[in-house]
Amino acid sequence: MNKETTGVLDHCKEIISHSAYHPLDAAFFADAAQDLAAVGDLFSITPTQAALFTLLLDECGNGAISINTIADKIKCGRIQFLKYLDDFEALEQKHLIRPEKDWEDFSSKRSGGSSFPSYSIPLDVIKALRAEKEYRYAPYSSLTPEEFFETAGELLESFRNSTITRNSLESELKILLNSNQKINFVKGIKTLSIRINATVLLLFFCCSYIEDKENISFKTLQSIFKHLGRRILATKFRNRDNQLFETGLIENECDRGMADTEYYKLTPKAREVFLADINLKEKSKQSRNLIKAETLKPRDLFYNEKTDRCIKELGSLLREENFAAIKQRFAEKNLRSGFTCIFTGAPGTGKTETVYALARETGRDIMLVDISETKSMWFGESEKRIKEIFDRYHGLIKGRGLTPILFFNEADAVLGKRQELGEVRRGPAQTENAIQNIILQEMEDLAGGILIATTNMADNLDKAFERRFLYKIEFEKPDIRAKTAIWKSNLPGLTEVHAETLAQRFDFSGGQIENIIRKETVSSLLSGIEADPERLIRFCEEEVMVKDKTKTIGFEVG
């Protein structure tokens, strides 16, 4: 290496160069010793881990990187590559890489699938690398009880979504518990000597209780047992052979004096021991699906002319001074005072972000409806859950100064055309229709509330719903003017000519443009070159996936 080239990123380039000629063998480690030492010293990792980290870094502009990709890159067989799994786990434990999916069964061979996990490198790690500063992962410490359970809930959600592994979850929970030993939950775990699998379950029960979800179905718990990799735990739990039953922390829900073996809840003892430092009266009507207006970050949004005009009109209506006056006028004329709006359009056209922007600009909180949580396999349960959503929303209206927004995001599953019932008037079709009838009636009785729904399938909208939406706003893909503005807003270093060229040649939605900008952000951090036009063209072509070989796409030079 040239003596003037001493940056850690230059050492990374040299490592990649050496790996092109050698697999990770003795010759490679001898030739790349100086470069591996530079990366290893920065992050306190071994030469082997430094090599694997750099190989991942070289691919990180392409999203999550499968270990298969790295194995192919160094021409290493799958079985031979197994010896590096401990090194990947060590990198993960240092938070230098982040798993993007859980471990697969190595013995299974899925068509088109991956036998190994995929990883990404956090941006904070890349920034530390560019600045040549030691990366310091900030553990969870000095949290309030509310912050403690919010953090635990986020970890559990990542675990259930398979974005972190079981080992990572256990490692993170140990850090969380050890860093917050004054929290009642942590004291209770130590006093009762609760084991790790039981701790995971107990945390899930506590987080659910704080979110006003007192009863947990066995079906929901099965997803946790599955991710814990211990299916036998599910059978034992159902037979009450579990530490949480033994210590009197959970019990079956009772219905009319009979135990319901499909639902479980915390006992009064558990709530007293583990949740004593949580203000449950205040939290009982709050949950993470209530989004506070002040937490919403401003974003520049660009629309076609017609959509822009409609959004500005709706935003003006939702400003409190206008909203209150219009409600009063409706009341004087004996008109329904609820405001119902539907945003239609393809994915990535800005429907959801627009709801957030309207809430932020008008100071209104959002009660976000999780459509999946309204569905249940039990007869009559789904209808009850939908009714509870509206009951809770009406309670929020009464308890707040500004009327919050009830937000049904991606509501295709509940707003679609009603199904024909056969001779047997029961089953999924009857349940779906019953849910829709409840929503239709609640829209009639919204009484000064604000409901906004989004859908990707306007053609499937039931006519009864179509009549009840006061405002119907269609979100089309942005036109050239809007696309140019999106490119320029997110990449200020891009010239007007280059931004307009991208807008003209690629018919992208705002969401697709955001994907490209995220990749460009990573690449610019690695290369030090901002808004490189030819690189952007390449990213655009990759986003399209199928290139038009009859066209030459690029920027003219000169």
C-alpha cells in the first residue's frame, strides 16, 4: 500500500483486493496482515472477523447481505464456511453487524431461499469507520419504568419478526436488566429467580398489559415459542408446566366463572410485583398505537397538482379554528358531524406519510388501528375487537382538547366488497360482513371524530363505504415536476438538470425514490462522493430490476 494511503477505508479496499486472489487462507492473512490489523484495532476484533466484516461492508449498498453471498465471493463451499459462524456471532454481539433474519435450518434446502442468515451494517458503525473512531454501542441504562418496558417491547417485536435472533434477544435483555436494576420488574426477576425463557414470556405479558391487552391467546404465545426454538415449551405451557404458573404469575382468563384455556393473563400478584412502578391508571388508555403529534418529524412531501390542492384543503379543514366552526355549522343544520376521509393509490405514493404530516401540522394525535389485531379465529371475537376500537376512540375524544385522528392504514381487508353468504350463514364471510356493518354504523355515529383510511385497491372498495367517505383523495405517482422536487429535496447536491433527467427517465413512486436515496446515502458515506449521477442511474436500474435494453440510459457528458 502507498504510504500516503493510510485511512481505514483504504485498508478495507486492500482487504477486498487481496480476497479477490485468495480465499481466506494463510496466504491471504499474510498478504493482508497490515490491513486486517488496522480494521481489527479500530473495532477490537480478530483478523478473521476483520476480513468477514470488510467483505460484508463491500456489499452493504445492496441491502441485507446473505452469508451465501460472502461464501460465493471468496469461492468457499457452504459446509466449509460453517467454521466462520462463530465469528459472525461475535461481530453481532459487538453490534457491528445486525441480523436481518433468523437462523435457518441448515439441513433444509428451500427453492430460491437462503441457508444462512442475512446481515446489514448499521449506519452508526459506518460513520465510526469513516471517522476512524472506535464504535461504542450505548447500552440501555437509567431508564424510567415506562422507557424500560417500551425498550423491552421493541426488542420482543424485533424477535417475533425474526429481525434479531434468540441469542441476540437474550444478550440484549441481559444488558437491559443489568443496566436497570432499580426497576421493579428486574427486582422481581431476581427475587423469584425467573429463568430466561420465562422472562421473555413474562415481559411479553407485562408489555401487553401496559398496552391495554390484558388477555393473551395461546395462538399468540405459540409464535414466541416457535422463535425460541423450543416447541416443547408450548406443550408444557398448555399443561401448566411452566415457571410462570409455578410462581403464580399468570392464570387463565375466566368467562362466566369458567377457565378459558385459550387465553391467559397476569395474576394480581404479578401486577403488584412487576408493575408497581408503572402508573397503570394513566397507561390503561394509552398504548404504542397512539402516536403523539409532537413526536412526528416534519418531512417534505410533493404531490401532483390536483392531489396537492385536495391535501391543502383537508389540512385547512383540520386546523382547530376551522374544524370547530364547521362542526358547529353541521350541528346547526342537523348534519352528521364526523369527518371521514379515504386516501387511495398505489403503494409508495405518500398516503401514510400524508396522514402523519396532517397530524403534525394540526397538532392532532393519531390512534393507529392494527388491522391484523382485529381478526380472531373465535366466533364473535373480531366484531368485539372492532367495537372496542371505536369505544376507545370515543373515550379519547372526550379526554382530549384536540380531537385525535382514527387511522385505518392499509384498510383493504375491512373496506372491500362484502361477500355473498351461502345457505350456511356462518364462517369467515359472515364475520367479515359483520365487521363491515359495525364500521359502517360507527362511521355514521362518528360524532365530531376524524377517521382517515388508506387503501391500495380503490376498485375493490364497497359501495356502502364509498358513500360514507366525505373526502376521497387519489394519490397518483408523482409527475415530472413532483419527482424532480423529491430528488432535489433529498439530494441537495444533485443539479437541477440531473434531477429532472432522473424524473423523466424513471417512472418511480415516492417510496421507490426513497429506496434509492437510502442506498445512495450508504454509498456516499463509504466513498465520500455525494450525489454521483452515474451511481444514481445504476441504483435506478436496479430498482426497476428489468432494464429496457433498447434504450441507453445515462447522463450526457459535455
